[in-house]
Amino acid sequence: MALVRKTLALLAWIIIEIPTTLFVVFVMIKVYLEERNSKRRTKRGYNVKRA
Amino acid sequence: MGITSKERDTVLRFIERNVRVAPRDLDEGIGTVYERVVIDDYFRDLQKRCNLKNILENPADGVTGVPGMNSLEFARNGATVTLSNPSDKMLDGARAVWVNQGLVDQATFVKCPVDQLPFEDDTFDMVWNYCMFERFKDPSTLVAEMKRVSNRYVLIMTQNVYNWGTMFHKVYHNIGNLEWDHGYDEQMTFPAIRKALREQGMHLLEEGTVDIPPWLDTWDMPLRGVLKQLLGSVGMKWEWKISSPSNGSTNGHAHTANGHSHAHTHPHAANGNGNGNGHATGAGSGTRKSSLPMVNVVRDIEHNLPTWFRKYQAHHLYILAEK
């Protein structure tokens, strides 16, 4: 019984893990790209108010 | 050797950076809220079993979440808590959180180096820290100091290097050219924690794994902002709070967890043999029920995972030792 319970828990964990991991990876890439773009903009002075 | 000045600086930078980006509305994001729910389960049980009334968190931190939140559960269940930390900014942030939670009367905030604590010997029932041990190549002076001011228990909780989120987070630091400020891989393991505690002549009481949700550990990445943005773009509102006064969704789309309402206990704690598979009984404030069914489902899955798998996928490892 314990073995069945553990196997089911493991299966459920893996089934949920795959899409959530893909989503998290997508978000991580998005965060990275946003940070990179923001750094580039700052570097080029786009965020600096000009007189 | 002890703690180097470079390590002290890195820790201080890490803590102050987290204070700067920490949410002030207690919306800590899904991963941190789930983490708090399951770790708080363990804390309630531990507090009852060990009769903990006076606790020191050194150095205190909030890591991905709100500064000073880690020890709140002990105070909710009647303990007095001292938070010590080398950063004024962190302590100020923590004080604001404790005031907000109405528990500041049970808390003391002390600024001091992590391994030079201004307390008498045997002052606290338990001294602990969260994701801080691994930041020091030689944590002996930290652990020795924790032992000195504790009258019985020392608890160390760390990241788990084997969790595969570690790899993603390292890649994230590399491509972003960010300083690796999470500590040493070799210290995020059971053998390292065991060694450090045994070197101080402490007796290991239990060790276990906690926080094993079926999603990637993003470490300190501030995903909540992105999720707010993503949901906002389709007219939905993101909210996932450890402590929400409304205890429910704000517009029908939000997810809200309430830190004052968990029913389950027993994250896997082992007694002595270190296989991480023990059971604890219901504890603390008792009849807490999560307002969020998803938390209960994920927690049930976590509690039934095989031990071998837990060791490799848990976000956190812990060892409780006795003087």
C-alpha cells in the first residue's frame, strides 16, 4: 500500500513538474531578457532625461 | 580559518539586495508561500515537541521573501524571538514586518556580526538559521557561536545542491553576469551540515528534507513581478500572500494563501538515522486549514514522495542537533 502511495505521489509530482518547469524556464528567460534590455537602455542613455 | 571578510561582505550584499527587492505587501510569490507553509508545519511540530519558548535566528533573513518572516511562526505560537543580523536595513525591514503582523512585542532585533553574538551562554532554547550556513566555507565559528548561546538545540536549514533548480539558477547567474552569492555547493549537503555540528560536539537528533513542490526552485529570482505582469496583460490579478487579511481572492482570479491556516503537519523528519522519513503529530495552533486547495494537494504529494527522491528534489535540507 505504501509503495502504491509513493509511486502515485511520484507520478503526480512528475506530471505536474514538467509543465510548471517549462513555465518557470520561460519566465526566467523573460526576466533575463528584460534585465538585459533594461541595462542596454540605461547604457545608451535612453532612461536619462535630457535637458 | 573561520569566516572571511569577503564572505561577510557577500552575505551583507545578498541580504541588503533582498531587502531592497522584497515585497512590502507580503505577496511573496507562489514558491516562497508554499515554502513557508511547509516549513511552518515543521516549525509548529518542532516547537511543540521541543517546548521551544525562546528562539534566536542568526543570521536572520527573508531570502526570497519578506525580511524577518522566517521565525514568525514561532512567535504566532507563543515563543519570544530574537533576530540578529549584521544589516541595519534588514533589521529595519524585519521590524516593520513584525509590527505589521502585530507580533513586535515578542521580538528583539539585534545588530551584530554573525559569529560574535552579544548574548550570554545558554540564553536560547533553540538557535537556527535558514540558507545562511552554506555561505561560509568554514562555518565553524558560526556554529560554535550558535551552540554557545543555545541551551539545547541548534537547527541548520540549507539549500539543496542536488535540486535541479540549482543548475538553472547557476545558468541564470552566468548569462546575467551576476555575482554568485548563494554560497558553496559542498556546504548545501547533509554531510557538510553533519560535519559542522559534530565538530562542535553536538548530537544529531533528526534530519530531513522539506519543500518539494512539483515546480522548479527559482532560488531568489523575483518571479512574482513577472507573474503580476503576465496575468495583468490578460486582465487578471496576481496575489499569493502568506498572510492575507481577506483570506480569499480579490477579484476571482487571484490565488491567496493564508499563513494562519494550515492543517497538515509532519514534513518528513527522521529521528537519528537520517533517512528523512519520520512522522510528527499535529501541533501548534492545531486546526488550521489552508484556504488554498492547491497547497493541500501539493503538500499531500510531497508527504508521500519516496525518501530517495526527496533527497534529490527537496529545495531544503535540515538537521536538528542537541548540545
